[in-house]
Amino acid sequence: MKEYKSYFRSVVDAMQGYVPGEQPKMLDLVKLNTNENPFPPSPAVLGALESFDGTMLRRYPDPMAGSLCAAIAEVNNVSSNMVVAGNGSDDILTMTFRAFTAPDKAVAILEPTYSLYPVLAAMQEAKVIKIALQEDKNFAMPQDILEQAAPANILIITRPNAPTGNTFPKADIRRIAAEFDGIVFIDEAYADFAEDNCMDLVHEFSNVIVSRTSSKSLALAGLRFGYAVAHPTLIEGLNKLKDSYNMDMITQKLAEAAIRDQEYLQTTVGKVKALRSELAAGLQNLGFKLIPSQANFIFAAPPDEDGARAFAFLRDHAVIVRYFPGETTGKYLRITVGTAAQNKRLLDVLGELYK
Ligand SMILES: *Cc1c(COP(=O)(O)O)cnc(C)c1O
């Protein structure tokens, strides 16, 4: 074979790819590591799947996912030209980074936050400004966030944040949107589990993008569907940068069925929130320190603040949670809210470790 030589761009050689949460094949596993919904998707989605006419697949799908975007617009009280659909909200993030980051256009993100953002920045050779959250204040934003973010072209606020699960006062987000000279991207992957959201800010500010995903509250992580809502001019720009046929025909149909069944969404979210309270109480009983969660997971530090040890012990007992090494995050586990039975298994195993 010809001797290997790298023709990759140097940033590609240097970068670490995104590391997704593991999807192990173990039987009997209690899987609480990637914030999936413990309940199935809406029956309307399963019905749409059954009635899908497979012979239609010879055709290209609607490149603009018109019918789906109309449904998204209706549900969120915006016009269709303020919506773009994506192959998961990761696809929305990819378009956004293509649009607003470059070697001379930095991105500001919170720390800790969703670990995909720095990977997308590396692809664009864009600098990342990390704004440390205040651990001693339940991971609140620092007072000087605007000063820290000032050199960036785009500021990403994950609300509720991951992996910490807390939210930030909406009044602060509004002030940031008004004062930041750049795009404010609000990643609302977990907003359905929270007390409020920032969707209405898209009517007030032409520099705000709000993104949502079907992966958590709509129980469709396997489908790959997310969307963004923003001022029509921003959406027009993102449309130039998306893959031409980023939404396949089946996803468009199933996603629309999911989005239109708001009643099922509210019921499922209600159940997850009730289970979240129970799980929080159980962890507190074991001496865990909890960050108040507005998401479908809980960021919690075991009594000995040894996240790695708790993670390994759980794994040995076929319970998988997420552990993020690091000086701050390493003290915690990020635990997805599961079914009552799954949560009980988790608490029983942890009970053995911290009795
Ligand atoms: C899960 C998650 C996403 C990605 O969602 P997909 O639609 O599955 O790509 C985006 N942002 C945050 C903060 C998430 O936790």
C-alpha cells in the first residue's frame, strides 16, 4: 500500500470528534445516560409510520419541509418563514456554526455546557470563549457575561443548561438579547420540562434564535428531528447553508404527527416531571447534593463527591448514567429521569454504595 500521508486540514487532524453517550447492547440495562424519554412516542407517530406509503420513497422529499414547518409555526405561534427544520437539533447547530463562526468570528458558550459546541467551532476554526458558570450558586451565569462574550459573534445560552439542568432568569436573557452585539442562540432542548421558555423573544429581537429538539420531550431521539425559530432574515440565511435535502420524507411525516399531538406531549412531560421530583427526593435521602433541575435529568454530587466511583459502581450493576471528568463536573453524575422502576433500581444500587 502507498505510504499514508495526511491530506486533512490541520484542524481536522488536531481536533477530537464529539463523543456521544454510549449506547450499550447489554440486556437488562437501566439506561439513564443520554436523556432519552422513558415513554414511547405519541400513538399518532406510530400511526403515521404504519400508513406511510413506501413507494413514495423513489421521489425526493420536500427540500423545505413545508408541511412540517407550517405545523411547527402553528404550534409556536410564529409564521412559517420563521422556521427551519433539521436532522436533529445538532443539524440546526451545524447550520448555525457555518453561518456565524469563522477564524475571525468567535463563539461564546457557557462552561460546563453541551460538549458538541466546541467540536463545531473547531470545524470552523473559530475561537471559543468559555464563560464559567458559578458552581457555588447552582451554576448561575456570572454578572459580567456580556463583557466576557463581547468579542464573540454568537453567544450560545443553553436553557435549561446541560449537564447542570438549571435554568437562568428570563429577564437576564432578555437583557442579554438587547445588549449583546451578535447572535444570541438559545438552545431549548429541554425547555418542555421547564417552567418557562424564550420562544416569544423571537418577536422582540432580530438577533435571537431559539432551537428545539424532538429527542427528549417528544421521545424521538431515533428519528432525528429538531428545529429553529428566528426572524425571517436569519432563517433565510440558515436555509442557504443547510444540506439541500436534510429532512427525509419519513421524518417529515412522523415529526409533523408528533408536533401536532401537543396533548400527548403535555401528558408525557407531566409524568417525567413527577418522576423527576421522586428521583430528586430519593437522591437527597442518600446524601446527594442536587442542582435544582428544570430538565429531564438531574445533576447530582454523591456524598463523597467522587463522581467517577459512583459511575463505575453503577455501571458494574448494569445502570448507566453520564459522567463528565473534570475538576468541577467530575464531582457529579448526570442522571436521566427514568421510569419508576428504573429510578428505583438506580437508587437501590446507590444505596448499597452510600449506606
Ligand atoms: C440532546 C441535546 C441536543 C441535541 O439534540 P438532537 O436533536 O438529538 O440532535 C442539543 N442541545 C442540547 C443541549 C442537548 O442536550
